[in-house]
Amino acid sequence: MEYGLLGKKLGHSFSKEIHNLIGDYDYLMIEKEENEIKEFFENENFKAINVTIPYKETVIPFLDEISENAKMIGSVNTIVRKDGKLYGYNTDFVGFSDLLKRADIDVENKKVLILGTGGTSKTAFAVCKSQNAKEVYKVSRVENDYAISYTRAVEEHSDADVIINTTPCGMYPDNENIAIDIDLFKSLEGVVDVIYNPLVTPFLKKAKDRKLKYTNGLYMLVRQAVRASELFFDKIYDEKITDEVYKKVLLDKENIVLTGMPGSGKTTIGKLLSERMGRAFVDTDEEIVKKYKTQITDIFEKYGEEKFRQIETETIKEVSKRNGIIISTGGGAVLKKENIDYLKQNSKIFFLDRDIEYLVPTADRPTANSREKIMKLYDERIGIYLSTADEIIKLENDALKAAEEIERRRS
């Protein structure tokens, strides 16, 4: 093993893909428990590694030297072996600085709350101080000399201008968790979540709904990885590489969700996209049929529509946690707000808008098995389809053309 990422649980990480895009070198994921760290440093003759939670401070005693900014911050996320010695660096500093800049979140003369007290929290604190934030408070579940409690944060600092989440709260696979309710902070201007999987956590969703400036941590991850790779090989890359890799990773990880009326062509177009893009295709109705080993019509007849919608939501919740897939939804999936919230965590939604005269009733669609039902559903749902979509694809009778248009709109 020459290069890789050291951490405890790395199932959420995009680091391998990012480093594979940066350069031609093998990059491995190294999962270790706390009691295995000492043995790792004693026996593993790596050339260079990155370090993630919870070991950014744990690794310091095993290093021969650390950089000045790593000393200042008190955490290390990059280790390079030179002439038999281990040197520690913190590339998160430049990553977080550039993340704020890209999101146009200004902390100068602002009150900032940083959720969490780990290595990334220390980096965010150092960056905010370097950018002349007026007040910076770390927030922890247990109040101590270095951090205030969440209760105190709400009671005494509800006038905060910027909130930064550095905790794993809301990270895959526990996507629905949220560190703090930002609606309790009425003066907020910007919100940062260093989590990047999912792309939009519930924490960021609230910021988006309030039309605040917000960003996830994907750009930081890419920027710090580029700087780490420069340290790995003692070279400087073209400054364009960060933006190029970021865009590629974002498009690769973002799902494509197809919504629309029953019979609008979601499955046909979804399968075309799957073939053209080399992505997995998931039809939520088919997932329900496979899981419950019964047809949708039978679920409606036996349990009713309300039970089916509950099952549909559970299915969408699980499917939405995946990355880089094509998802075809049932015609009524848009009716529940929580379905849309789940889908938008990792996806861009395309509404397939087929003219009503081309929507054909079929027996396997309980809510659209007659022309009258289709007309009624269309009138009830068209506004929801339009308001929940990120893109609207006006369909003719050419599925290939529609698939090509979806690909074009993503580039």
C-alpha cells in the first residue's frame, strides 16, 4: 500500500474517486479501529496517506514533524514519508478557505457557530479567525472550556450570522438526522455543512428553503485532495484541476430522477439513459413489487392507496441514499413532500411532460386505468410536477431525443 485514506468508517467517502481523477496512482481505503492505529504506523510502510475522522488528532504522536498550520490548528489530514520520517500537514485549511470563497460566505466581522469539536472543527475555527470573524464559538453536546452547549447556542447566540456543521450528523447512511434547527437563528446569512454524502443534508435543505447562502463539503474535499496530492508528489498542479475534478465528481454522484404522469415514458427513457450513461436504473414501482412479491394493483386492492403511499415513501427513502443512478418514480410520488425531500438529497429531478392526449390508460395502473382518471389526475398533479422539478422535458414521441436532452441539460 502506497497511498490511501485512513479512517474508521469510509463507506461514505468519495476520496478514492477523486484521487483517481487527480493522478495515475493507486489510492486505497484504510478502515481501522482505534486500537489498530499504533500497529498500523509501526508496520505499514506507506508513501503518503490522508487522514479523516476520527483520527486527525490521534495520528499526531506518530509523526516526526508537522507543518506550522497543522500545529496551529491541532489536527493533521495528510501524512507524507520523506527519507524515513513522517511529516504531517493540514490541507483542510486551504480546502475550507476556498469553500467559503466559492460559496460567497463572508465571515469577516460576523458571529460564527461551529458545530462539533473534532479536527475539521479546529480547521474551520482557524480559518474563521484568519478571516477576522468577530466571534467564533464551537458547539458541543457537552459544554466544556472549549465549547458551548447546543442549548446555550440557541439561548445566547440566536443572532449568529453563519453556522458551520463539522459533525457527522446527517451523513450517509443516517441521512435524515440534523445537528441543529437553523430556523431558531433568524439572523443567518450563510450555512456550511462539511458533509458531502448526501449532497444536500436536511441541515442544508432548511438553508436552501430560506434562500440563504449555503454549501456542502464536496468542493472542500476536492480542493484539499488536490493540495494533498501535490504534497504526495512534491509538485504543483494546474489551478483548473480542482474545478474540473469537482464538476466531474458532482455529475457522477448526482442521481437523475424522472417524474411524470403514469404512461409518460419514465421507464423507457430511464432504461435508455441507463444504457447510454452506464448507470444503474431503479424503478421505484418495480422495487416495491420485488420486495413485497406482489403487483401494485394487488397492494391497492388489498391494503388501499394510503398503505401503498407509505410503502412508496419507504422505498424512495432507501433508493435516494444511493449515488449516480437513474430513478424512475411512480406517477404519484410527487404528492408527498417528504418524497421530494428524500429525492433531492442526491438528485436532480426531471419532469417528463407528455401531452395528455398521448397518455394511455392501462390496467396495471390503479389510479390511471381509464381516460377519465387520467384527466382528473393530470389536473390535480400538473402543478406539483412543475413546482417540484429542477428541469422540465417536453416530450414528443421520441424517447431517444428525450434521453439526449436530459444528458445535455446535466452537462
